[in-house]
Amino acid sequence: MRKFFLVWILVLSVPAIVYAAASNPDSFGGLSLSAGVGGSVNESSGQAKFNYANLFAGGADAFNINTSEKFKAGNRADFVSSFQIDYYQPVHKNILMGLASSFFLETEKDIRSRSYKIANQNNRPDFPIDYRINTKIDPKSHFSLAVEPAYQVHKKVLLYTIFSYHIMRADLVSQTSMNKARIFFPSVTTDTSKRKTFNGIGLGGGMRYKFFKNWFLDVSAEWVYFGKKRVTGPSFLSQFDEITLTQSQTVRPSWVNIISKIGYKF
């Protein structure tokens, strides 16, 4: 991925230098670099399938074996920063076509299940209750390639749309949250951490305003939607009574990035 990124920059640089020498100084055409910060609205989701087994009692006390529980976003607002290189080519009058590559630095996103309660009609002291999963989506590397059709409405103002493809490597860190007050026998809970590669798409738009010579302010909003991944989640084991509770989960990252950037057009 890194080699592809460097080759892509090199390919764009050659026509950008040639074009910049002859272009209108008021035009947004050419090669640009920008960096900025903003906020991210977390829309991530998921689903967990809990599987309960009581090997000692044969599971006769459990009503909701193989129950599914949906995850919902926990923290709604996060911090994001981005770095972008792009090239805009005028194609007709005020119409331009842009190609862009971005790198994102993002904070963790939370998704949480509701409390999962095991039916306990005999009031057994060794039943886990209020079992809950908290999963953090921790992006480690996140790149995008985008096509950006644009229209220059004024010599200092450019409007553009974003159609992008995203690749993200992220850790899925899942932790159990349980009320152990009623568990009589010793127990063990096992949390999990898995690194996964997500592919996704992005849709959005933005505006550029040239405020000083080749310097510009860029404000954009983009909805990023990744495909889902399945992983094995945390588990619970009551050692003496051999009660086990395991879960598999699917995670689908999704968020809206609103970013303000400062850029320079060469």
C-alpha cells in the first residue's frame, strides 16, 4: 500500500508541474497539499451472538441460549485529523476533475451491547448475570483514494463532491462487563483483541476558499461506511461448575468526518 501511494504521488507530480506553469493563477487546477483537524460522528454498529452452556446441569436453567444482541455506538463524537494530496484538472470552463489521496489519524470508537441476562428460574448462585460487551474500534492506519468532481463558482471558491474508497487496519478490543456479586464459584473472564483490515466507501462534499495567493481553506464532510468483520469475542468460565458463556460478534465501522484544512496549491 505504501509503494502504491508513493507511485501515485509521482505520477501526479509530473503533469501538475507542467500545468502549473501555464495555468490561470486564480484557478484551482494543479497539485495541492493540505492538512487539518475536525470531528467525527460515530455511527458504528455490530451484533453479538451469545452461547451459554451449563455442562453440570445440562443447561436446563437457561432460556435464552444462542441469543443475539445488537451493538450500538457508545461515544458519539471523536477527534480526527487528516493529510491530503490532490490534483485538479480543468476539463471544461469552470468544471474540474480531482484525484485525491488522504491519510487519517483517528481516536477510538466505542460500540456496546446491552446487558445480556441469563434466565435463572432456580436462582442458582453460579449464574453470570448482566453480561455485557464493550468493543473499541481503534484505527491504526486509514487511507483513502477519491475522485472529486468540482465546480469553480468564483475565482476564490471551489465546490466539490467526494467519491472515495477506504482501507483501514484497526484493532477490535472487546471487554466483558459483568455483575459477579452472585457468582458463587471462581470464574475467569477472557477479553479479546483482534486486528482486522476493513474496506469501505465514502460519500461527501466540500468547499475551498482561496484566502491568500495560493493558500486556501478547505471544509469538508464525508460519510465513511466499511464492510463488517466477524471475530470471536470475550468469554466467561465458571471453573468448578463448568458453566461457559462465549460470543461471536460482527463489527461494522461507520462514521461521518467533518474536517477543516489549510492547504497550498503549487
